[in-house]
Amino acid sequence: MKSPRIILLAHGSSDKRWCETFEQLAAPTLASVNNAQVAYMELAEPSMDTVIKEGVAEGTTEFRIVPLFLAAGRHLRKDVPAMIEELEKVHGATIQLAPPIGENPLLGQAIRDVVMLQLEETPA
Amino acid sequence: MKSPRIILLAHGSSDKRWCETFEQLAAPTLASVNNAQVAYMELAEPSMDTVIKEGVAEGTTEFRIVPLFLAAGRHLRKDVPAMIEELEKVHGATIQLAPPIGENPLLGQAIRDVVMLQLEETPA
């Protein structure tokens, strides 16, 4: 059995700079995890539909979506599960939804480190 | 001169669980950085207006807003700067806006660590 393809899900924005920041955020994961790629929930490509359609065409039927979101609000509790249900039907795929990355304590520790670095760089 | 008060700015949500996740994300920073607190851009309290009003009442006039956002989109490029301009006028405060935490490479490394831990916990 093949490993599921990992989809790093970002919200998406019509602002290209926003998407570029996300691509930079995803780069270390893409370099370390086989078979992973970025997709956007809305407003940018590739969409979840695009990457799942491509994956199925390449013989992958198992996907795991890891939300690059700091917390779960309406999008992750309602919109994304509804999109997943539809995508599973349309593409004959199995799609798991992982918790948003912000629920892991490592993120809070990284935020502390970033804030402390910012304070060192620009002391009051 | 007193150090600026640090405001960890989150988007905000009407979903209490969303705000609770952010409070957990902010906890390590609040434990390590003096004079820091959380505020929400919209949909939740305390708002930026509330924390700046309170800070000024306590004798603080210098604030630094650190956005707990993974990337800068419309909110951080337009809405928040406009809110800051208004808050500076209304409260006679000086408010700096720091880059969003997601622009620091430490965040991308933390995301990689979280994704790899998730994969170890739920192997394919």
C-alpha cells in the first residue's frame, strides 16, 4: 500500500505575496516529507480539487490534509470537511483531515522564539 | 523610558474554541516576555482598542503589535495599519507594527517538525 499523499492546506489569497510567504513556510516540510505538496482552500491555485485530481490520475487514492492554520474556526470545522466529502465522491479518493498545525505545542514555542528574536533585533 | 508593551495580535473569531487555541499558542510568549498580552483584530475581546486604552490609562504610551499571522494579506497590509493610525490619534499612543510571525524561518521549521510528528503518530 502506498503512503498517503500529504497536502499542506493553506487558506489562499488573491495577494501573490501571501502565497509566496506560505510557500516559504512549507519549504522545509516539502524538503523533508516525501510525497507532499501545497494546496489552497480558496482564492489561489493549486486548489484541493486540482491536487487530488492530479494525484488520482497518478495512481494515488489516499490523501492526508494537514492544515497550515494556527487554529480551527469555521473553515476547518465546516467548509473544509464539506469540500472533502465532495472531493471523495467526485474523485473516488480517501481523504483524512489532520488537526491544524497550531494545535501542536511546538508552534507556541516557535512563536515565543520569534517574538524574543524580534525584541533582540529592535530593542526598546 | 519604559519598554513598549507587546500586543500579540490574533485575527479573532466568534468561535470560543478558536480563541482558546490562540491563548494556548500565546502562552509560552506571555510566560517569557514581560509586559505582553493578547488582543484580537475583530470578533473577540480584548480588542486592540481595549488593550491600548488600558495601557495608556496605566501610563504606557509605546506599543508594539506582533501579528500572530502566518502571512500578511489584506488585513495586515491595509486594515491593521488603518486601525493603528486611528488608535494612535484617539489614545495619543505610539504603535509599531512588527512583521507577522510566519515570515520568520523558525515557523517553517516548526511546521516541518509538527508534520513529521503527525506522520510518526499515525503511520500510513
